[in-house]
Amino acid sequence: MLSVLHAADYEGGLAFTEFLRHVQVERKDGKLTPGKTTFYRKLGTLISRKIVQKSAATEKYILSVEYAQKRAEFYAENHAEVPR
């Protein structure tokens, strides 16, 4: 889920349905996974952990400022450049 938001972050994030569609993969039986309920639950966890937030302006899901700061600190501590 985070890799999808990393890719979409510069474009302003993703609406719920777009986000779900970008995360889903097809199982061997042809069904898509994760289902909407599972996705919604996992998204709630990411929001409660302040990793993802919903933009008040666009109502799209984006990476949170807190997550971006922690990520930058991690890379600074490990002397690595933050990938973009």
C-alpha cells in the first residue's frame, strides 16, 4: 500500500477507489485481493499510525508529513540519499 502511495504522492495522492484498484492483485481463482473490507481495515491502521492521511483539500490519501519526516531521518542516520 505504501509503495502505491509513494508512486502517487507527487500527483497529489489517490482517492479511495483509485487506491484500492492500484493495490489489488488477481488471485489464481480470478478474484481480486485484498477485498474492500480488508483494504479499508488496513488503511485505517495506516491512518491511526500516522503513516497515511487524507488531504482536506482534495480528499485523497497521501503519505503523512510525520511519515515523510521519519523516513528522511532514517536515511540521514544511515548516510543514504532519500529515494524519490
